[in-house]
Amino acid sequence: MLTPYNLTVEYKTNPIGMDEVRPRFAYNLDGDTCFQTERRIKVTDDAGTVVWDTEWEETSGTIQIEYQGIPLKPFTRYNWQVRVKDEEKKVSKWGKGFFETGFLGGNWTGTWLCSSVDNSTEVMRPIRCFRKDFTPKGKIKSARLYATALGFYSAFLNGMEVDEVYFTPGWTDYYKRVQYQAYDITKMLKAEKNNALCFLFADGWYRGTIATHWNMGKPTYDMLDSMIRAELHITYQDGSKEVIGSDKTFLSVDMKDRGSSYIRYSDIYMGENFVSDRLDSNWMRPEEPYKKYVWLDPASNLTSGWYGGESHETHTADSLPIVWTSGAMVRIVQDVEAVSITQRKNGSWIVDFGQNLVGHERIILRNLEAGTHITIRHGEMLQANGALYTDNLRMALATTTFRAQADKKLEIYEPRFTFYGFRYLEITGWPGKLTEKDVIARVIHSDLPQTGTFQCSDKLVNQLYSNIIWGQKCNFVDVPTDCPQRDERLGWTGDTQVFCNVATYNMYAPEFYTKWIDDLNSCQHENGAYPDFAPQPYMTRSEATSGWGDAGVICPWIMFEKYADTRLMEKYFDNICRWLDYQVKRAGGKFLVENSSYGDWLNIDAHTPHEVISTTYYAGMSLIAAKMAQILGREQDALERLRFYQAAADAFAEKYFNKKGELTVRTQTAALLALSFGCVPGEYIQKTVDFLVKDIKITRKLHLSTGFLGTPLLLKVLTQHGHIDLAYDLLLQTTYPSWLYPVTQGATTMWERWNTWTKEDGFGDVGMNSFNHYAYGAVGEWFYETICGINCVSECECTAGFQAILLAPQPGKRLTEASATYKSISGEIKSAWKRTKTHFIWEFTVPRNTLAEVVCPFGKTLPATEGIEEHEDGIMIAQPGSYKIVLPL
Ligand code: BGC
């Protein structure tokens, strides 16, 4: 019998505040039989009324099941259940889950509020606080808090944080939309007693230095202040309901000089400045005495007066769409202890966590004395003399400042509205001796479960894999960023598109990317150009670059491959066409296009002309668009895009191949792009591959010369064209430039450059020198797909999302073993191989309700194995189950 488990709605487990009108259900199957033959889904509302019953349907589908019941109502809990029949017609138990709708686009009763205290227009100013007291009238059945802000907010009820999430409401282009969050506060609310709902809020992405820095020094959103908006919905046991919305009865709280601890400023780039005083968060408690300590002012209502900059239409806050949080929340995901603490001659302490990471520190101070002043600077490296290295942070100060105004027995402090990219801390002013017990690092990122694992017999490759995982953790802070430490931390599109494939093996990220793809499309220029990074509301906004703007095509496509998600491409197909057409229009109607600003960014003395990059990318993206159109049933569009692809490929071939069939641009990247994106005429393929191989092997002495765009394609293209050994040689190369070179130099994350730092020459070019840039980590996809051979079959909607799997490991001679696991949306896949002196042993697992084509390594024939059948065309198909194949060598 089969059992449904891991039920999700819109990629989330039991979401609340969900505003998708046609939510999609998914589940996995476990059990002792193999296939689902029928399925029944039933959805009921909170009154128990059935709103959708599919009855038994003949289907094998377990993912992307779209709700088609009666229209959903706002603020309603829906229970859903699913049961299945297997191939023996045995009926499973019901798998059960729920979802709860939010506003569903409806109006808010709460209004936008800004604080009436500390209302300076400075960029770095104290965080602001609100308090609302109220008494629920009777016994409570359920209670929800809905909240949003222009800026960052944290919500507290009766002194307790409603959920320990960071940087809410998340980063979007606040001209276009802002997200709200929903919290279940039923258990925190006190019936028939005074309750205190409190908020802290800071400027964050909306109005902090990150917004001015990228907007030629001016505030991005030409607004008076940061604002917050909230609604509390209480359902009483007698069935009555009450809504408390943010209004002028919310009080602004001023804690400064009133004996309360407060944050003097908190800024993403600059860090946090904290003043510790006697009263901590007493002001959040529901009891009366708080009034003694704080000043209270009514909050100000703000419903108008918000104007866009030159390139934006005028907006008022009230016209701003408030949307649900489709992405993942940012949380503290792990704590890291110091591996060493040393004191420098000047009295400062250097704390080493042994791992470059993202987040903040927590410090514990006992018997704290008034007047204590501690400064904590963050860095990724130390200088040769042991001092902290911060030059590569550019204008980001990345500093925590802590000052005590009163004696205190115990103070535990950690910054709240900022984050740092660091491995080392430099702490000055610490009273007494600093020990490992006094400070830890708290790792913060979008809270996504890890779905992939990989290990092999080469220690350096294992470290590289760890660096890739850490690169992802550190650059998944609500949006996919380029780096987490310097004055950037932006959703760079090029970095995102090259990393998206490996990222979705490493972690369960459909919701994370869905939200960002929405961000990207919301920032698309009217002329069709996708921005270089998203969210992108700044005046400095640049116009679309090949390989960067193409994230608009590639990311939705990867969402289809990995999760069988057709909704994103359906929603954005026209935008994708506008982006492609924009390039041709810009080239005066020609298919040799050129809109590349960054070229093959950070290549090694191997310049690839921009027209080559743009035209091959245009061709490749047209092919993807054609596939999308086919899947969406848009036949005419599919044909048209294929025609455009062909036109670009022909134009490219004509200009860039000579009569001998040689590619005239002699760079590895030119060859890789042309081969990957179908721009090499069939008869020239061998010559192009030969050139590539020769350039790597001879000209570059077994090294790559590729940058951001070429590097991710290298191993894939070599593998596709029969050069698996050379691909392994490149992967295992340890001298500069190579993936393992930074590992030999002590890297614990992916670096922006191959030689960001070297033992011999020290630090690289300080203008661009991040120790945490995941782009080159794209190579991790090759670990899953080629070394261990786990691949999706993205031909159509019913095979994508690993409903059909291709298992085809290609072991390299220099590795004796490798293994990978991947919890796909259709179930967990495993593939592990080992070489002994005499045998090759391959073990793999095919999840329930899927089929895998199995390709034996070394061109060998698969021995007869129960559960694996040969199909007419010679293809070997494995049923769900675990297998062990032993091949003599
Ligand atoms: C970022 C890169 C990005 C690039 C564009 C940089 O500042 O850090 O990762 O892709 O700009 O060339």
C-alpha cells in the first residue's frame, strides 16, 4: 500500500495567509507498492463544507495539482486531504494538511502608520517603536496577526516575539508591491486581560544606506518616513470576530533617555548601534508600569504624500499592493562557535569562527558596568599581521557598537536589523578576558531545507562542495544576492541564473525563486529589458545585459525542470518574448544582437566580444522560449521562437566561422556559448570542440580562461562532447585558475575571483574582492548530474520535476567513490558508486511513483536485475526501489 506524506500547498507546509486563488497541492508517496493509479483530493472549509472533491481520478500525478473548487474566501482555514490507490487498487489512508487564506486582495482596515517620535530624516536614525493595548472580550478560538512595513519590522505580543523571523516584510520593489506576513498568535493572547502588541521597526532595504547608495545618494522612495501597517483578527469561541487595525490609537514609544535599552541605528551596510540600559523590553509587557518609563505619543497616519522619482509614476501608500509572502522566511538557522580567540597587542580580540558565514554575533556580558563601550567589526579575512581585513567591504562599515548606560547582572545582545558576512570579529573594549562562552556566530538565511548531499573520495572536492553550500546559505537572504558583506548584497541576475540549477539541488527553493522571479518581472522595463539586479527601483537602473537579464528566461525554465512548475512560464511568457524582441529591436531588426555590459565577467585574459555573447545567448534563450511555448500549447509562438533562434544561429555562423569551419573568436567562452546554445553548424562542431580542448589542454596548460558566463558551461560541454576525462582533469586541477585553487588557499566559501587571496601574493584587487560570491559554485550541478548521474527529464509536464529520472553516472578515473542524494519534489533519489580493484559497484534508489532510465557507466551493459526492464528501444527502465549493480572492471 502507498501512503501520502509531505503534503504541501504552494510549496509550503500548512501555510497561513496564503493568497493564491488557485493553489497547487503536492505530496510524496511511501509504501511497499510502486505506483499511484488513482487519486482523490477533498478540500473542506472551516465550517466543514466540501469546497472541492475530485472523486477518484485515474492519474499518477502527485505534484502541481491545481485547486479547482469553489472560489476561496479570505481569512478561512481549509483542510485538505488526499488518498491514493496503488497498482493493486489498494486504497491508502488519507494524508491530511491545511492552508489558510489571507486577504486575497481585499482591503486592509489597518492604516499605514509612521512614528511621531525620532522622526529625523537622517539615514542612520534610531529604530522606532509602537505599542497598542487592548483587551479581548471573551474566550479566544483563534487569533492571527497580519503585518507589513516599508522598512523592517519585528512584532511582539506581551513581550514575546510572535515569530523569530528576520527582515520582514522582505525585499521587493516597494514602488510595485510589499509583502505581508501572517502569524498564528492564538496561544499568546490573553483572554479578557490587557494585551500589549508592540512593534520595532527600522529602515532596512526601504530606506537604509542600501537604498541611497544605489540611488545616487538620494532616498530611493521619496517618502517621509518608514511605515508599518497591521491587523489583528480575533475569532472568539462564541463565533464572533473582532479586527483591530493599526490606527491613531497605536502609540509611538520613545525609549531614549528613559532608562530603556534601544537601538540607536541599525543599517544593512553600516551595522547596528545599541545602547543597553536598565529596562530592556519592559516597555513591551502588558502590565501598567511601562508607562512610567516611556513617552507615548499617538502614531501619525500616513495615507498620502508618497511620490515616485523621475522614472516612476506617482504613488500613494494606499495604492501600494500588499501581497502575501510567497517566498521563504529568513531565520536563524544555525549557531557556530569560535574556533579561536586571540588578543592583539592593542588589547582588541580577534575571534575566528573557522567558517565564512552570514548572520550576526551574540554576546553575553556578565556583571556589566555602566560606561562599557564595545566595538565589533566584521571581516572575512585577517591581514598578514593578524589584524582584521575590511578593505574589501568598500563603504560598508559592518560594525556593531554596544554601549552600557547602566550596571547590569546579565546582558545578552545580538543585532536585529542588520546582517554581516564574516568569519572573523575584531572586538575592542571588551571588559576582561573574552572567552568562547561569551560570543557565538548566529547564521541567518532564508530558511530552506537542504535537499542535496554529495561526497566523494577527493577531500578538496568535498571542501569545494561545502564551500558551494555555504555560498548558497550566505547569499540566500530573502533574495539571491551576489555577496553578503560589502556595499552591494543585491539580487544580481547573472549570478542568480548561473547558480539556480545547483541551488535547486542543494536546497528546496521553489518558493524562494518564485518570489524572486516575481521581483524580477516587476522590475522589467517598459521596453522589455530585464534589469541587472532585482529588486531594482534605483535611479541608476541599468538596461539589461546578456547573461544577466537572461535570468528572466533561465530561472522559470529551471523551475519547470526541477518542480514541473508551468505557472511561472505561463505568467511571464509574454515578458520573456518582450525581452528577446527588445534585443533584436535594439539591433535594428538584426539577429546579431549586442547588449552586453559585463561581457564574460572576470575572465582570465580571454576577451569574448559582446556581440558573440549576446547573439549566442539570444539564440539559446529563443530555444528555451520555444520549448516553453510548446509546453504551454502556444504552437505559433513555438514556431516563431524557433525561427528566431535559427535566424540568430545562422547570422552567428556566417559571421563567426571562417571558410575552414573554424570559430574565429579564439576563446573558451566563445566556443562554450556557441556549442551550448546551438550556434555551431553540425559540420563545424568537431572543429569547435577540438579548438576548445586544445585551448584548455595546450594553450592554457590544462586551465580554464572563462569568466562568469563561460565557467558554468565548461564541464557540461566537455562531457556532452566526449571529453569526460578532460572535464575531471579541470575539476581536479589545483593550480590557478581553477575551482580547487581557492580551496588550497584555505577558502571556506566560494570566492569572487580564483585568486581573491593567495598565500604568495595576498589580497587581490580590492575594488571587487569578495570571499563569498557563489557564481563559480555553479559547477556543483555537475557533481549531481554527471559524477553521480542524477538528472531530470524535462520533456513535458508529466516527466519534469523528476517524475521521470535519468540515472547516468560518469565516474572519473581519479575518483574511487562518489555519492549524492537528492530529495526531489517527487521523492528522494540516491546514487552512489565505488570502485574496488576488481569491481565497480553502483547503488541507487528510485523513489515511489517514478521511473528511471538507467544508463550503465563505461558503456557497459547492465546485468539482468529484478525491477529493471529493457524497453523496445534498448532503454533500461528501473521501477521504484533500491538497486545494487556490480560490474567487473
Ligand atoms: C557583482 C557581480 C555582478 C557584477 C556585474 C558586481 O558588482 O558583485 O557578482 O554580477 O557586478 O558585473
